[in-house]
Amino acid sequence: MAFNLLKGKKGLIFGALNDMSIAWKVAEKAHEQGAEIVLTNAPFALRLGDTDKLAEACNSVVIPADATKIEDIENLIDKTMERFGGKFDFILHSIGMSPNVRKGITYDNLNYDYFLKTLDVSALSFHKILQVSRKKDALNDWGSVLALSYVAAQRTLYGYNDMADAKSLLESIARSFGYIYGREKKIRINTISQSPTPTTAGKGIMGLEDLMDFSNRMSPLGNATADECADYCIAMFSDLTKKITMQNIFHDGGFSSMGMSRRAMDVYSKNLDALEFKDVTHKFKK
Ligand SMILES: NC(=O)c1ccc[n+]([C@@H]2O[C@H](COP(=O)([O-])OP(=O)(O)OC[C@H]3O[C@@H](n4cnc5c(N)ncnc54)[C@H](O)[C@@H]3O)[C@@H](O)[C@H]2O)c1
């Protein structure tokens, strides 16, 4: 539903690869709510993905940039300001990638070159975007910057690997830069911690379907979808959330506050019964 929540606002959106991407949904909804947007993604992703189609539908343009390269980000910010005829109001960082996850390398056997790449792509890129934007004075006062995170930044979740460390760093950057940018320009910086979601990046995580089932059973409101995440991003870009900054805000149906739910316990108990049937040594554990 269009409420013109972003009427008159202009924003830069990183990470729309295909129509499953969270950034894709944010771009569609931002356009629907009256914003003007610029889309960007890494050159390799633009060759593989459908970002041009999205640009056409949102009356937007695509400016390629590898978010780990300062010169690409500088060019991106300059071109975005040219397109908008000056400063803009919001940025979405929706970027994540771990070569260790991609190659199935476990956390106790990490390749450190890959680990550095994970941190660079998934977390330092956020700092780089903020630093270049501030140096170029690209954002209007009371602007809003968001990055997407996951609860593995706080709690250990099997299979999330070095992405957990990247998300911890990402959330810390939001706090540290949030102080500087807030103090000077009233710009707010937050991370949204989203439920597991079936996207290209999400599907790289070991056992995503089982993880989604588990977190859905654990969450009183169920998993949050990509569409619902996009709605939340729109609220955070709007003037209705002007005093929220330096926060990691959970958008996960309640998962992060749970310890055990009835629905998850039901499945767990059934498996114990099955184990007892096969192996009596598990019996005492019940
Ligand atoms: N899918 C999930 O379960 C889930 C849950 C919580 C948080 N998130 C986070 O949401 C964000 C978006 O991911 P998604 O799930 O929509 O998947 P996605 O695969 O659609 O998006 C990831 C994007 O990162 C981009 N990217 C990778 N390397 C880049 C680089 N060097 N420069 C610029 N862009 C680069 C990709 O091209 C892609 O567009 C990520 O930060 C992800 O960690 C995802």
C-alpha cells in the first residue's frame, strides 16, 4: 500500500541481485512509497543478475561498484549525487558473502585469506560506504542508513561460520559511525537483524531449510519474510523513526528472545523417541 512515506526522498540501494533479494523488495517498496532511487551492485553480480530489469521498473539507474573498492564507491557516490542533483537521504547496505561458506570450509579450518574477504565484503564495505559518503558530504541532515544483519552476531548458530564474525563487526560499525554521523549531521545508522530468508546468499548457509523451520517454530510470530523486512526498512528510512540510531533491531518474529518453544520441543521430543528406538543409551537423556 502506498502512503507516500518516502515522498521527496532519494536513496542508494546496494545488493539487489534478483527478485529474491531483500534489497530488490526494498527498492520496489521505496519506489512505491514515492522515493527516487539509484541501484548498485558489484560488476560480476550485474552480469549474473537481473538488476537492470528492476531499474527499469523503478525508473532508476544502475551504477556498478564493488563495495570493497574505495575508488568504486567514490565514483558511485559522485554519480549518485549527479543523478539526484545533490545530496540524498538514505542508503541500504544489503551485501554479504563468505568464500569459506561458499566452499564448505568449516569454522575450525578457516582459510584466512577467505576470512579477510568475508570481513571486507560483508562488514568493512559498510564502513567504506559511510566514510566516503561523509567525506563527500553526500547525505542530507536526518538521513537514514541501514545494513542487514543476523542473530548469529550475538548467538552461535551452527553453520553460519565466519559470517557470524562479519555480522558482529557490521553491527559494531553501525554504533561507532552512528555516533560520529549523528553528532555532526543527525544521520542515523542502524542494522536490522532479519530472520533466515530464502535468497541467493541465504541458500549458501548450511542447512538453510532446516534452520528456517527451526526458527519458524521458535518464533511466536513466525519467520519474517523478505517483503516484511522491506516494509521495516521503509519505516526506518521514513521520518517516523528519526530518533532511532546506533541500534541493532531484531526483525525476527520474536526468535532472538526465545529459549525453547512448544512447537520446537514437539519436534525435538519425537526425534528423541526415534533415537531411543534405535539406541537405548539415549534413554536416560530424556
Ligand atoms: N537471507 C538470509 O537468510 C539473511 C538473513 C539475515 C540477514 N541477511 C543479510 O541480508 C543481506 C542481503 O542478502 P540477501 O539474503 O538478500 O541475498 P542476496 O544474495 O540477494 O544479496 C547479497 C548481495 O551482496 C552482493 N555483493 C556480494 N559481494 C559484493 C561486493 N563485493 N560489492 C557489492 N555487492 C556485493 C551480491 O551481488 C548480492 O546482490 C546480506 O547482508 C545478508 O547477510 C540475509
